[in-house]
Amino acid sequence: MSTTSKSSESSESRYTALEGFYNAFVYVDESNLCIQGGKEWAKKHRESPNHHLKWQYDLSVLEKCIGEAFGFINDDFHMAFHRYGSDIQPISDEVRARLRHSWDDMTFKRSRFDGKEKQVDTSIVVDMIYNATMYMFLGIRCPFALVSGDADMIPAAVRAAECGFDVHIWSWKESLSSEFGEIWNKEEGKGATEGLISLHYLDSYLDKLTMGFSEKSSESTIPVVQRCFQVQK
């Protein structure tokens, strides 16, 4: 499910393709994606032995879903994907062979005192605002995507929209902050430009995103590696 206002323009006319520049930016808050994804999997597949601490996602499927939402129907567009976290899921050779775009991992240490991730959210916000501002001044048009429902990401989403770019928010329903409602606030002087920010629920793609999921058996066919992060209550 997605909530958005569609433009009549094609992706080719809305996005600038210049050699040496990316056509789209994607920022993934990995623990936000994985922790809630595991919980959703456990709720939907109670018979599965793959509880939420073991859940892993297929990076190539995530890449494909986001690209299609951007309106990219071929490999002519160069998207830059960035994952942020402390225990980022490794990319297997099998998945890497299916990837079509650049993937960079930004790893951060956990706090010695409470084990929580530090600097992940602020790094995503800073990087996204930097690229949106730079591309605006360069006159390069491209979409942005945020895989997170954390309220700390709102300034980045709004800033990118203010720069004139389409922004796609990808989140699980349960982990989407209610504060995201302010993005579509119709009061004067509040919220982002209408039609530029769209919301996509990852719940609709749960089975496809799950690593090794077989629709025929409704079960995982590939052993899933134990995750290392701690679930924060």
C-alpha cells in the first residue's frame, strides 16, 4: 500500500540523467527495517521457526521495489543506496549477483552503557539534506527514499521536498511515527509541498522481502543467520 499524489510526467522527464551523478538516493535505517520486519514476520507466520531475531531481508527485492516506486523500469538509472546501522546484514554472493545499483554501508558503534545505536539517525538526516541541497543548487532532479518510520527523519524528508524533490517514505505500519502526519499538514506554513512526499508500507512486501521465503511452502527455504542486535523495548 502506498499513499501519494502521482505526477503526469514520466520519470525520464522528471529526473535528470547526467554522467557522473546519481539519479536517486536511498537511505536505509537498518535496525528500524529489521527489528520490525522480524516482528511482522513472527505475527504472520506463527508456525515459522524464524523468530524476529533471525529475520533477514532480500536486498535485491528491496532495491527492485524502491526502483519501481521511483518509476524506473530499466537499468539506465543509477541509484545510490546507503545502509546505516551497527550490525548491518552481510550481502551474500547470491544476492550481490542480483543487485543492479551501488550499495554502501555506514557502520556505527553502540553505546558502551546501554548498547543502543549512536549517530545513525543524525547521520542519515545530515547526508540526505546535504545531497538534496547540493543537487538543488546543481539543478539536478532526482528522487529520494527513506526506509524508516522514525520521527527523527522528518526534517530530512521535508527539506528534500522543499528542494523540489520527490520523497518516498518506506516504513512498517507499526513503526511509523504518528508525527509523520505533520508532513501532510495543510495549515499555512506547515508541512511539505503537496504531492512530493509519498508513503509506502513495507507490510505489503513482507513475504517477498523475507530472505529465502518460498510462497509454495509458505516457509523459509534458506537457513537464516542469527542476528546480533538487541531488540529495544
